[in-house]
Amino acid sequence: MRRKTITFSRIVEAGMINFVRNASLAIAAMAVMVVTLTIVLFSIITSATFSNTINQITDKIDISVYLNDSITPAQKDGLLTQLRQLPNVKSVSYLSKEDALKRYIDKNKGNQDLLSAVNETSNPLPATILIKPRDLNKIQDIKNFLTKKDVAALQSNEPSYSGDRKAAIDKITHATNILRQGGIGAVIIFTIISALIIFNTIQMAIFNRRDEIQIMRLLGASTWYIRGPFVVESIIYGILSAIISILLVNAAFAASSGALQASSLGLLDIQYASTYFTSNFLWLLTLQLAVGIVIGAASSVIATRRYLKFKTSK
């Protein structure tokens, strides 16, 4: 066990020495990996931000069902029960005529003309059922239920639906899907570029140390003892790239909320994105480190295996 520990420590030490020795070769590899990891991080934050925006707008959307004044308590309770049993209904609330009037007055406090018109007559507003849907893409199921003959007979007017908000959600959802697909494509492309650059960097490092490696092979060094330092070197690339990437994103949020004093950028809620980044910093950092290490280690293993296999065949 002690021998394995010593061997491992020597491999790590050799890898760190190689990193310092090949620092100039590592710049390009790390630069591309930083871009890759930044795209990964930005895609995650943006997706979470858009999802939050959609949820906020969805919570403000409801369907108003206006009831006849002649409806009986039994009919009202039966209708509420049926609505609550619909799969796409998140919540159902009932407003009596008096509650509907109070709600109308609260919403129109700044419009004296409307308030005066209401006060001049007896309460003209019907009792109302407010329905909050779970999924706006399946809103038609609720509409189909409300247009049934026996259900429509209980209503004084056609249901009111917040169509403008749904249009906003459709717009955000579309943007989210495009961004997600574009982010995945960009991550794949830059991951391949990063892997190729690291692959070539390790190949060059192996070429520069070919005499040293040959001597180690003649002295009986194991394949992993020779390969290990290069893998460690590539892992260092990934670790440093992850740290640089997350620091760059942190600096970008600090600049947007500080110097620019921006709270949003188009559909992107910068304030929420910054909060999400801060509250999930450790998880995002762990993810960045994991992705960076995997890219670096995999590229190095492939490169060293190819070289060692070539030397063995000789």
C-alpha cells in the first residue's frame, strides 16, 4: 500500500512538473476548454432562468369562468368538484359576487370612471371561478370541458383567458428550446476542438520527452507510470480551465449588476440568473471541474495509448 502511495505521488509530481514545463503549449488547450466550459455554464444558468420566468408568468395566468346569478349552491359545488378533477387543473378558487366586486375595485383603483360606473348601479359582476392550469400547452382540455352543453348552461358569459401572457410564454419557451439546442451543439463542437488540441499538446509533450520515455521503458517502468504524468497534466488543464471559466462568469454577473446596473437582457432575467449562480455556486463549480477533468483525462489517455501502442509495435 505504501509503495502504491509513493508511486502515485511521484506520478502526480511528475505531471505538475510537466505542466510547468509545457505551459506555453497548454495555453491554446486551456483557452478553448475555458470557452467550452463557459458555454456549458451559461447554457445551464440560462435554461434555469427561462424556466423560472415561465413559471412566474404561468402563475399569473388563469381562466375566469363567469357563472349565472341563478346558479344553485349544489350546481356551483358540483362544477368546482369536476374542475378540480381535471388532470391539467392546478388550482380552482371561487369568488362570490361580492368578492368579484372587491377584486374589480382593487384592480381599477386608478380608474375613477370605471369605479364611478360600478358604484352607480347594483353589483353587475357575476360570481366567478378562477382556474390555474398546470400546462398551458394542454389548455384545450379545459376549454373543451367548459364548452360542454351542461357546463356552458351554468355560465353567463364565455370564459376569459389571458392569451397575451400565453403568447409571452410561447415566445420564451421557443427561445429556450433554440438556446438549449444551440448550446448543446456549441458544447459538442468546442469539446471536440478542446479534445483535439489537448491530444496534440500531449503528443508534442511525448515527442519532446521521447528519449526520457525510452529510458524509462528500458528500465522496466510500467505503462501507467509513463502515461500517468501526462494524464495528470491534462487534468490540471481541466481544473484550471474550470476555475477560470467560473471566475469569468462571476465577473460578468458582477459587471452587469454593478457597473451596468442591468436587471434584464431581453428575455433573460439577469438578476435571477445572478442569484441562481450564487446559490448554486458549489454545484456549478463541481460540474465544471468534472467536465474539465473528463475532457482532459480522456484526451490524454487516448493520446498516450496511441503513442505507447506505436512504440510497442516497434
